[in-house]
Amino acid sequence: MEKELVKNKLTELFASGKLGIAPGELRGDVFVPQSKSAAHRALIMAFLSGDIELAKIDESCVSDDIKATKRALLSMGEALAASCDGSRSEPIEIDCKESGSTLRFLIPLSAVLGIPTKFIGSGRLPQRPIKEYEGVFEGSGAEMNYLDETGLSLPLLVTGKMKAGEYKLPGNVSSQYISGLLMALSVADGASRLTLTTELESRPYVDLTCEVMRNFGVEVKEEPSGYSVNGEKKPSRKESFEVEADYSQAAFWLVANYLGSKINLKNLPKTTAQGDRAIVDLLSGLSEVEKRNDEAEERSVEAGRITDPEKREVFEMDARDVPDLVPVFAIAAAATNCITKIVHAERLRIKESDRIASTSSMLAALGVRNRITEDGLEIDGQSAAGKKCFTGGTVDSYKDHRLVMAAAVAAIASSDTVWIKDPVAVEKSYPSFFEDYINLGGTINGINVG
């Protein structure tokens, strides 16, 4: 089936609000989209270098989140051009759509640049926290004011001009606060220091921010208590910045391979600062635990004993640094002969959905026993070897892109069709996911390339 025809058919299915994915393995080559995390950062640093086009973004499969950031930066550029001294009386309006990265990265940037800005958003974004910036803004020269009736969420108005200086943030909240402030302070007048008041979580995302900043000539250093930005060398770059392929999106195909597919990921970087590369080690560790459990069961059978499934070795996933991997890793865990405990996942409750509850709901809809714990999930996995470990069924995506893709991957090892509600949410991060899925041999509502 021709590519354009597949795309049009999928558009029709998205409009219907439901996709049906037939069971079956996937085979073939796939090019993984650019890292969404790196692309946000590259766009911002390219903009601050004076040419947003320095960040090479593949427009053929750009996600809604990246579109939101690029539109916002272009609006900021127009505002700066219209006001040579960086001051402006009327605020511009930036619609972050559902992108938490866009919102948290650009709040401090608008403040440092002195661009009065009204931030709005949709979906769950108005309820996602931005409160930690309140303390940062105190005495900074900039102000933030909530315009809704509760005084707690979007719309948000940022005015004034943030100065270089000493700032503090907790390290155990979203790393987006830290990354946003570091990038913004790279164009402030003078040196700045950011002190973390608690232990840093999601460190790989901050490491990625620093790496991108350095690629644009900024001197940013990690210190015992936080980070410092020199302030003397402003963002600058002459050649294009190539955004690498995304391990958080590759994770869906890697889990598909774990379930028995044979997908060749053509463009993944071997070395990267992306924290979600941890999916490689997580799947390897999961496989090792299953192997030991299988061997223990074989010894029990030989000895004439019955193995208690609750006595199997447990695999523990610490989600503190890799929260985005949880939905698809849960699919791998469900297809593994062990009990998997996902811990330190509290912050998943404030993502595009409550990802602890929605991931649990997805697993239950697919016939997987699991329970929600205080800080994550416990999953009773069953080996996919030689059998279908998912029942099929209808999965509510809760309009969460990562739930959509995770449920699609589960169809590989399902005994019946997996139906996914609100699949259009996939456009938030990986618009061509289902086109790739079909090209790899998948069948969606009868559509295939056979």
C-alpha cells in the first residue's frame, strides 16, 4: 500500500477515536525520530545563538511538542525585533499546547529576555506544576502571576527582567526547572549559580542540557551543590547542530524485539547523554532474571516439586531517572517470568496522564495482573516464550502518547486484537509511529503493506 494512502487511512482512523491492532511480529528496518528532549534544547540554544535554523529538525516527522517550542521561540524573536531594548508593554501569548517542556523551559527564558509573556496550554498541562519557579522569581527582577481564578495554574503572566545571580531549586522535582533556568541564564548579563537544595533526580536530562549548551559555546559547570554558568561566553555556533535519534522512542521498538520481533534500528547513536538509553540494560537485566527463574522451575520439576510463582526472583526498576520508560517497560515486564517492581515513580502521577494509574489500567485491560504501590507498580509477569501473554482487549490511552505506543507493542504478543482509544495522542511525540508499525508488517484495522 502506498505511503500516502496509509497516512490518509490512519488519519481517518484517528478521527474515529479507536485503532485495532492485530497480533503479529514485526520485521524490517526503521529510522528512529530525533530525540525530542535534545530537539527542545537545541532549538532554544540555536535561537539564543541568533539563528534557530542551526538546530536541524526533521520536519517530516516533527512532534506536536517540538512544533510548540519552535512557534514559541519564533514569537519571542519577533517580540525582540520589535523592541530593541528588550522591553515591551504588551505581552505576547505563547500556547504551549500539552508540552510541559515548552512551558518550563520558556518561563525563565521569557523572564531573562525581558519579554512580557502570557503562557497558556491545553490537556493536562494547566494542572501540571510550575510552582517551583515562584521561589526562583523572588527578588530576580521578574514576576509571575497566575491569571486563573484559583491562582495556581495557567494562564500565567511573566513580566519584568530576570538578572544573573544566585538561585535555588529542589533537585527532586522535574529536571525541566533546572534545565530551563540554566539555558535562560546563559544569556543573562553576568555569571550565575544554581544551588540544588535536595538530591538531584532525573540527572540524565540535566546532563543532556549541559551537553547541548556546551555545543553552543556556553561554559556551564557542575559543582558540588549545583551548577554555574560563566556568563561571559554567550551562546554561539556557526555550523548546524544535528539532533540525534531518540532512545525514548527507540524503546518501543526495542521492547518489540524483546517480545520476538526482528526490527533493525538504523540510526541509534552508540554513545549518548540520553538517559533513556537505560532501556538496553533494563531489558538485559530482565532477561537474566527470567533465565534464572526458568532454570529454578526446571530444577523443581525434575525434583518433583511445584514452584510457587510468588517465590520467583524479583526484578526492580528504579524509575527515578527514566520515568518516560515506564509504560513500555511495563509491557516487557508483563511478558517476563518474574515479578517486577517499579519504584520511585511518584512523579509519573503528573505526566500527560497519571501514568501509574493509566499504566496499571492498560496492563489490566490486556489481562496482566498488577497492583499499584505507594511509589509505582508491581507486575506479575508471564513468559512470552512460545505463547501469547496478553489477552487483547480495549486500552484507554487517557490521551497519553506513551500509553498509545506501549499498547501497540503489546499486540505483538497478544492472543487477540488490541484496541486503543484516542490513538491520535501519538502525534505529541512520534507522529509517524503507526506508519512505521505498518511498514514493519503490522496490521491496523486491516491496513497492511502485504
